Amino acid sequence: MLKALKSLPISVKLMATTTLLLLFTVGLYGVMNLRDLSAAFDEARLEQQQMLERSVAVDARNVTGAIARTSGLLIAATAYGDITALLEKMREGDERLLFVQIHEGDKVVAEVGDAPAALAGLVAMPDKSPEAQPPGEAIVLGSPEGDPRVLRITLPFGDEGLSGRADAGWSITDIAERTGRIERRIDERKRLATINALFVGGMIVLLGVVLTILQSLRISRPIRELTESVERIAHGDLSERALVDSTDEIGVLGRNFNYMAERIGVLLRETKERATYEKEMEVARVIQESLLPPSQIIDRGFIEFIGYCKSASICGGDWWNYAEISGGRLLILIGDVTGHGVSSAMITAAAKSCCDTLRHVTEGELTVTFLLEELNKTIYEAANRRFVMTFFATIIDPAARTITFSNAGHNFPLLFRANPAEGEAALVPLVTRGNRLGDVMESRFLERTVPYAAGDVLVWYTDGLTEGMGKNGEEYSEKRFRRSISAVIDKGADVILDRVIRDAEAFFADFANPEDDITLVVGKFRDRPAARDEQSPKPPPPPLAG
């Protein structure tokens, strides 16, 4: 039942609700009005009955009083026959007078009518008895069933030496008849008033129902049209529009609906374009990740190293790589293009392509300065100075136990000595300077060489790590970076890298979405010959943050 009611059209619900409310209101008002009208009629009826009874009682008292006064005069003159004649004449002139008794002291001196017969079987009705005026008695006598029959009035009379009373019985049965006529007239008026109230109420209800139906249809029609338009849009017809010509709330709803439909179409087109763009960006990200070495520890016997790279967006401008070159040497490269995104990623791809080409063309007989000079020309021509790239090239010679390097505006890598000689610093930055790649076409670069020993740790990084902002607004800084490395300097390269990343993760305000690309490469030298396998057989380290 409840389900069926919920499925009714809104116009039917509105008409039914309004009609029920109207019926309840009109019905309640009619009942209250009829109740008040009935109370008013009953009050009027009672008042008229009381007025009639008072009129009869007054007449009876006045006549009885006159009889008493006249009888007193005639008794004083000892004209008893005149009293009887007077009483008979008065009884003949008023049919309501049932009997009259004139008492002198305790003796009845004149009497007309049969008082015992008139009073036989009657009982006093004190609740209906009026007050006697002048002082005396006025008693209503009635049948045991409660019907008033006789008004008995006793009034004293007398003078000096004379004492008596007049006792008269008056029929009041006509009062009941007159009261009945009054009640019938009032009941008729009540009936007519009820019919009029029902007629007026019915007309009000009928008019209200008609207006309700018309208003419900007027309100529900545009809502129904809106509903049909929504259904057509839900089925894919985005060109559907609601035809609204009103200026009320429904008109505002229709116009907003049309605007919403237009926005849905625009959003769907934008979503489609965004999906295509994100798919293309995902392909670009996969391609860029293929340009990076695997995120596992790489063992070359004399050194083990591992890298970590996290982009600030889908594609980044950081890049690092390694390669074996002639004489068993190892080439390790790291670079950072200004900005991040697809454009920066394209520059890193150009840089890798150039490095691979130079390595193959020279058959591994590379120097770090020649590499940077040729790479600078490539970046300059490719980016046309809209992008520049910091770069650091390192060649590690295990035979000579040396590190040869050249810098193009990049952060200085840090060499941590495991067993520094007397007077030698435990931390040696690989310092050499040069212009960024792509700044000046004819840039020249310097080359330096430093020795290394087993146990030393060499760390390459980009500024996205050391310049990253923490929760308190401070930079991570190179000082914290060095302290994090020093805490685990005796561990393997994978452990050192994991420690740095976890410390940075705890410090950064939002390490999951850094402001700049982050790249970190950690290498640890060992006193072992070069390995021929690409990667060590040891299992990969635990997953790194990011």
C-alpha cells in the first residue's frame, strides 16, 4: 500500500493532500459553527420558555391577588354570597382557573371548582415553582412523570380583626403546548441553519477542489516536463532542453536544469579530452621510466649502487643513468631540467639519446668534458634556451681507484670517506663548476679527479630533495641530508638510500606530492673485482617510500 502511494504522480498527491486538508478545515469549522448555533438556539428556547412561565405566573398572581383583596372587603361586609358569585364569574371568564377557595381563618367561606379533583395524583415540583408576589406561596404541581399541570397560589388578605387567604389553582398544561410549538419552531430553524451551513461548506469544498486541481495541474505540468527531459538526458540525449516560460521557482529550476545539461555536455567533452590526455601522459610516464635504471641495487663488484627518482607530476625533469665504457670504467650521470612535466621529460629523453649516441660513436672512449660540451649543444638547440639542464658526469676507474667528474651547474655529489687519512676530511664534496647545459652554446667545462677507497660512499642528488619544504616551513637542507647518511654510513647502499628517503618522508609537508622532482643515487665502493652480471644475485631491498 505504501509503495503504491509513493508511486502516485505528484499532481495526484498534491490534489489529494490539499482536498483532505480543505475537507478537514471546512468540516471542523462547520461542526464548531453548528455547535455554537445549536447552543444559541437552545439558550433562546430556554429563555422564551422562562418568559412564558413568568408571564403565566405573573397573571395568575395578579388575578389571585385581586380575588384575595376583593374577598377581604366582602368578608368584612359579610357579603359571602357576593364572594361566591364573583368567583364563579371569574372562573367562567378564565378557563385556566381550576378552583378558588376563600378561607377566613381556618374556615372555607367560599369556593368554586373541585380542588381535590384538580389536585388528585399531583406532586409538588419545587424546581419549577416561581416566587410568589406579594408574599405568599406559588407551587407548581405536576404528574409523577414530571409534566407540570397546576400552578397553586396562596395569598393572604386581611385587616384589623380579619385574617384569611385565597387559594387558587391555575391550569398550566397550555404552557407545555406553547413550549412545544416554540421548540418545533426552533428545531426547524436549526434544521434550516444546518442545511445552509452544509450547502455553503459544500460549495466552498467544491470550489476549493476545483482550484486545487487546476493549481496542481499547473504546478505539476512543468515538473513532469522536467522529469521527462531528465529521463531523455539520462538515456544519452544531451541536446534535450526543458521548455520553461514561467518566472517562479519552477522557472528558475528549469533554467538551472538547462544550464546543468549544457555543463554536463561540456564536462563530458572535457572528461573525454582529459582521459585522452591522461592516457597519453601515462604512456609518456612509462616511456620516461624506461629511460631510468631499475630501482634495485646494482652490483659492479668494486661498487654497488642504487637510485631513486620521484616526479612532482606525471612526468619529471630529473634523470640519471649509468653505463660501462672502455677499460672497465663506469659512467654515472645525473641531471635536472628546470621545471617538470612533459616538456622537461622530453629534454631528459633528448639528453639520454645524446649520451647513448656519444657513447656508441666514441666506442666508450669518452671524457666527462667532451660529453658535457656535446650534450650542451644538443640541449641548446633542442630547448632554444626555454629550458636549461644542470648535469653532473662521473667516470669511475676501478683500476686506478679514481673518480673523474665534471659539473654543469649541478649540486655537488658528496663523497663520504670510510677511513680518512690523517688530516683528510671525512666528507669531500666533488666540487667543480660550469654553466648549465643549454645556457651558452660554446660553454667549456672543467674536469677533476679524486681517489676513492673501499668502504667510501658516493651520493648524487638533485635539489628537489635538499630544498623540499617541511611541515614547519623550513627546507630539508643539506645538513639534515648529510646527517641522515652519516647515521648509516657503514651499511649497504640500499640501506643508506632507504634511510634518507624515510627521513625525508617524515620531514616533508607532503612527500607524496613534492614541489619538485627528487632524485637520489647512492654508491658504495668495495674491494672486489668488477662483476660481469648486470645486477647482483642478492634479493632486492625492501620497497622504498614513494
